[in-house]
Amino acid sequence: MTTTLVSAEHQAPVRRAFRQAGLDTQFILLGFPLGLVALVAGVTGFAVGVGTAVIWVGVPILAGTLMLARGLATVERARIAPVIGLRLPHPYYKPAPAGASRARRFLTPLSDGQAWLDLLHAILRFIPSTIAFCFAVTWWAGALGGLSYPLWEWSLPRGPENSDLPELLGLGDATSTRIAFHLAIGFFFFGTLYPVLRGAALLEGLFARALLSGVNELREQVAEAVAARDTAQAQKAAAVSAEATALRRLERDIHDGPQQRLVRLAMDLGRAEQQFATDPDAARATVAEALAQTRETLDELRALSRGIAPPILVDRGLQAALTALAGRCTVPVDLDAPPIERLEPAVETTAYFVVAEALTNVAKHSHAAEVQVSVRREATGLTIMVADDGVGGASLAKGHGLAGLADRVQAAGGVMDVRSPEGAGTTLTVALPLPL
């Protein structure tokens, strides 16, 4: 069994090499006549068109030549796909303006840069096609002729004056020497056939790719770079917006909660200080009330600290933090968060805040009887879903509570979707990318 498997593993590259050699040979042999046709059509159409352009007859001839070159380019893009191992997309051609006449549409290629590149390829492709054709024919002829020489050696005429030359030189029998020599040539050409065919086919294919798809690929790379820049700028803006929203909320919570309690605590302690001299019992009651205020203030500060950097998330991970979060929610939570390995701190923090904000909104606004939370790691990233059976009506519009959450998700490079029809509950889905 092992021998069979090893043999098959060795045969697979050989089969691929023979298959590729066949594809390259087909590409080269067909490219030569196509190049000849393209050269004649391109040079003739261009010369006649330019020569008669002064009397306007050449203008439609040039346009027709460009359209013919475009058709030949389309054929060539399809042909070179198996050679270079890459399917070239259809490039961008300048479209005619909306509502343009038939004549205007026909003449549009005259102002299209890619159309002129197609014509340039049609005229110049004969050069690499001829070079590739010569190498392919030479190497196939050398390989097939040399290896098959013993089969047709007998049919060659021989001159009597040279028939005994190998014997006189001590090389043995003349026929055997010739056969050995031609077999050696055949093995040389056969052994180098694959790299030569590959090189010749790639010469022709990459030349075609440079003219027929190079500008389009460069345009796509620029577009991707611009899109990446816009995405980075959007993420930066979202991060700034999310941070500003979080700071405003923290400031409001501190002002409305602990700050007010601390002011009251200071007033109670001042009153107790005055009461100790006249009414010790009332002073002790005031101090007891102040202690209660202190405990409540500490509880509120702990809650705020959990919102900033929950210790359980840092120490024990996302699953433990979500379990604690679900336990504190006033609405029953069905949590589906299987154990996963520790993630990047930024990803864990974002996931925690997504669930925390979603549960807060459910508790405040949804009037739901139950909420389901699912957090799973998949091949595409971390997927979070929070669904409730409440009144619905949630929105991502600015001014709503979920807008800041959407900014936080976008800042992390993720996407968020909210579906909340009136009276049918709310489903919030977030996908966060994971670093490779």
C-alpha cells in the first residue's frame, strides 16, 4: 500500500508536467497564426485609417480596427489563462455617453486608452509569438526526431565514401554510432522540452498580459488602495466617535450617580459633626446614613469600572465575563458561548461591550421576556448575535443608543446588522475580524 501511494505521488507531478506541456504547445502553435492574422489586420487597418483620416474616411476604419483588436484581445485573454495560471478579468473600456447616437457609440473606442493598447498588442504580438513558435517547433522536432531515429534510420541514403569513417576512427559500427548520437540529441531536447515550452509560453503570455490587462490591474490596485485608505479613515473616525460617546456617557454617569452621592455624603458628615455636640443620637443616625451612601457609591463605582475595563474579562476571558454579564441582567438570558481560546484584548473588549450594551438596551427599552445571546468563533471571525422577543423598533440612526455601538464595532474593523421590526423583537448581529 505504501509503495502504491508513493508511486502515485511521484506520478502526479509528471502528469501535471505533461499536461502543462501540452497546453503550452497548443497555446504557442495557435498563437503563431493568430499573431500573423492580427499583425496583417492591425497594420493594414491602422495604416489605411491614418492615411485616409484627412478626408474622414479613415476615422470609421480606425474605429473598426480598434473594435477588431478588442475582439482579438478578448480571445487572447481567454487563451492565456491556463498558461499563466490566472484568469484575467475583463478590463474597463470607456463607455459611450448615455443617449449617444449610433455613430457616437461606434467612434467611442477612438478615445479609449485600453482599445489602443489592444491594437498595439495586435501589431506587436507577432514578435513573441514567432520567437515562441520557433523554440517550440525546434525542441519538439529535436525530441521526436532524435528519439525515433532508430525507427527510420534505415531509410536514409548513405554515401560509400563515408560509410567506414567511424570504424577508421575507432568508434565502432557506423550505424550504432549514428543511432547513439541521435538518441543523445533526442534525450537532450526531451529533457529540456518542458522548461523551454514553459519559458516560451510565458514570454508570449506575459507580454499579452502586460498590454491587455496591465493598466486594468494597476487601476484595480489603486482602487483597492483607495478603498483601504477610506476604510482606515472610517475606522479611525468611528473609533474617535465611539471614544467620545463613551467619555460623555462616563461623565454623565459619574455626574448623575457617584458625584451626587459624594456631595450628599459631605453634607451628611458636616451635619453629623454639628450634631455630635447637641444630639449624639441624631449624629450617629446621620453617620449610619452616610455609611449607607458610601456603600452605594462604591457599588456604582464598581459598576462603572466594569464598563471601563471589567477585571473578570482580563483575568478569565470572554466566556466568564459574558456569564457574569448575563447573570446581572434583569431579563432572563439564554447564553450560548462555548469555551474558546483567548483572543486579542481589543477583540475581547469589543465583544464584551457589544453584549453589554445590547443587554442594557434590552433591559431598558425592549420589554422582552427573554433574550438569547450567542458568541461563536468561526473561520471568518467572531460572530455575536443578541436576539430578544420584545417590542422591536431599534434603529442605528444617529441619536439612538445603538449608533455609538456601531461606531465601536466599525472601529474594530467589524460589521453590525440590526433587524428590529415593530412588535417582532430585535436581532443584533455583529461580525468581528480576527487577526491571522
